[in-house]
Amino acid sequence: MIEYDYVVVGTGVSGLSFALRAAKHGRVAVITKRKSENSNTSWAQGGICCVADKEDSFESHIADTIGAGAGLCNKEVVRKIVESAPDAIEDMVNLGVEFDKTSTGEFELGKEGGHTQRRILHSKDTTGKEISENLISSAKKSEQIDIFEHHFAIDVITKEKLGIKENNEVVGIYVLDETKAKILTFRTKNVILSTGGCGRVYLYTTNPDIATGDGLAMAYRAGAEIANMEFIQFHPTCLYHHELKNFLISEAVRGEGGKLIGKNGKEFMHYYDVRGSLAPRDIVARAIDHEIKRTGEPCVYVDISHKSKEYIAGRFPNIYKTCLSVNIDPSNDPIPVVPAAHYQCGGVKTSIDGQTSIKGLYAIGEVACTGLHGANRLASNSLLEGAVMAARAAEHMTLQNKEEKQKFEDLMIPDWTSGEAEDVDELVVIYHNWDEIRRLMWDYVSIVRTNKRLKRAATRLQNLSKEVQEFYWNFKICSELLELRNLVETASLIVRCAQRREESRGLHYTLDFPDIDDSKIVNDTFISLQKH
């Protein structure tokens, strides 16, 4: 049994920001199922929001966030996170993060859909990578932080899971050492889930392969409350190309003048929203979906060819280089795009400090549902939320531990046992189930939904869940099986939340209830094991 004061799962902006702060108060283990740089943060292109211009204001940023959230944002949370942005940016700059600046030395601010002002700080079009690299470098230098790469967190261990019923609090976590095929037991009273989202539950996504809903599923199995998983954001502009299936064309391209056009070369967004190509993502994604179905074409296009080659290559070097690699020159050619699953606005229900309904279990970043995003996330608020929540969670947790004078109890946690489980003999079964989940979610639970589609998805997922559970208990643990287990759990939570919301709001659009209806569910859709 390995003991740590804090165990962090995930190496994105929220996880590593927390680890660096918590390291001042104790020993920190950081668990990641791949390499440290494999995180959703590393893939973030657009940037991070911060009021940094005299023409802008906190009130404007707050209003834009609440407007995008379609009536479900927690206004107090929005205000606290928006007003904490300058401190978060200062912390990143002190770590060595270099945001683009103008010739006068001020931050070069971008604009994206739903924003009324320029407030996006960026590092070309690889902002997440810049932030990630500096956080990883700082974490690896700390003597108090141990990073366990190729280690897959399996389940949170609580007193309740050990049969102690008086209170459900964290006592540890089981982790698969993938290189040695061995299950480790970490004893800790503080587990911080910062595992990102669940984009891989869909057939088409902008997310990396690691985004399989691991933290969400672990929290649910531990008994934590889950909220608002019906709100899955589909990014309107994923590159449509047979060789590159999940490459994002940043919203910042439209922020710098790119227009959405059809095959005929004509703009169409003004038919759907007065803000045109800079409408919020839920509106743009539905508009593109409608245009594709209306015209029968496989995609639409982002056209920024009116800008010079030098400008495009300088402002969007990664996008420009990637497009050229598949014979698309953005300075001459419109870029073919389709919507793809991008971000989960729901998640593990937490306070703004990341505290879940289970003592000692925290969730921060995309895996958490604080109320910031409501029914739809405003562009580039995600990195901001992760950084601010990490700081607040570290302060809250360390203060609680100090007040309680935390000590490990003489509580024996049983080692993991595989019993008579056998090695997985046919991974093809896992891959087939994975593929089926992603296809049914895309067909039945994506941009446009109906009661009938949701019911079909729920029925099939229920059967798949039984198959996966049987597989899970009969075979020895491997990363493929763990991801499948988490995927089916996450998919089921999305469907169950979607079935509870009998209205169309933000990212949840259903043909059976096409309008917002405040008399139905105005607040969050809650799910937990206790209320299953």
C-alpha cells in the first residue's frame, strides 16, 4: 500500500495546477494513463479568457457567459471565476507561459463566438500545448510530486465500499500499473479527479483518445452526484477529411474574420442568428447540421481566404501546416468542416472549490459541473475554469486538512484480487462494443434528439452495460477493458440526463420539445447511485 497526502488523476491544466499548489502542504501523486502531455489541455487551440482590455469589463464577460449558458449558469460561480482570471493569468506567466503580445507589449487578444469583446489570450493556435508544457516541467522539478505515467485509475475507495456505513468518505484509490499489469493500492484521504471530458463516447470528436469519461464514471460508481450530462457541446468546425478525423479548426479562425459558407460559396449563418458565424456554438452546430441535411452535402466550409498567407501562417501556424499536409491551402481554399463532440458541460456536481458530495473527493476542470457553463459553454472559458478551480480546490482542501489535523486511520484496505479471472483472449470483442457505443451515441444522442432515439439508445446501452460488466468480472484488468467500462457508464449517464429534460435548452435540442420551457426543468438534472 502506497501512502500520499493527495492523489491527483489527470495531467491537464486543472490537475497539475492543483498538484503544484498542494505540494507546498504534502506529498502528491499524479496518476495519468498515458504520458503526461496526453491531456485535453494539450489539444486546446483557441486560448483562455481574461478581461485585459480597457474596452472590456468583468460585467461584459459575465453577461456573455450567462447568455451562452441559456439560463442555467450559477451567477455567483460565473462572477467568481471571471473575476479570478487576472490572477490565473499571472500565475501562468510566472510559470513561464508565453502568451502572444502586440508590438507595444500588451496581450494580443482574440475574439470567438458568443463574445462581445476581444478577451482571448493565446499562444498562436497551440495555447493548450504552451500551458501544458510549462506545467509539466514545473511539476517534474518538484520533489514533493511523483508523476505515475501509464497508470490507469480504476476506482475510488470509500469507507462505504469497505462496508463502513456511517459516512461515505475517501480512503484510497485502486490504480493499474499498465507496464507491469499490476494493481496498486494508494492510501489517501484526498482524491482529485481532473480527468477531462468524454468526447470519445461519440463517433466523431475533436478530443484525444484519452477522453473516455474515466473520472466521471469513477465518481458515479463511488456514489457522487452527477449533473447536466445532457449538455454535450459539439464544436461546429472539425476538419472534414478522411485522413484527419478529429482535427479542430479553432473558433478563433472565425473570430479573425473566417466565414461559414456552403458548397455554393454563399454564407448561411445569418439565416439562423444575427451574429452570423460568431453565434454561440450550440446555434452554429445546429445550423451546420441543418444545412448538411438540407443540401445533402457531407460538410460546409470555413473561408478565411480573404486574409493573406502570411497572416494565416503567422496567427494559425498549426492549422495552416496541418491543412497544407492534406492539400488544403487556407489562403486559397475554403476549409471543409463538420460538427464533432467537443466538451461536456455537465459532470460531477461540485462546489466552486471542487468539492463533491463525498468527503475527500474533489473534481476540477471539465469533469466537474460547477454551474459556470450552464447549458452551453462560452468559448475559451474552459482553461480558465480549470486554472481557477485548481487554486480554489487546493486552498479549500489544505485548509480543511489543517483544521481536522488529518491522520491516516488504522484502516486496512484490501489488496485488489482478480480471483479466477483470465487474461482477455479476444480484444476484438472490446473494440466491437466500443464501436457500437460510439455509433449509437452519434446516431441517437448527438446534435438533434428525439424521445424515440433516446429510448433506443437507453435500451441498447442497458444490454451493453450487462455485457461489459460480465466481461469486467471474468477477465483480468487491462486499459482497453477499463476504458470500455467507463465509456458505457458515461454514455448511459448522458442518455438518462437527456431523457429527464423535456425541453430544448442550450446544447440539448429535441424535436419532441423544441422550445425552452421554464415550467419543466429549470435547474440541474441530478443522478446518483443512491437515486438510480
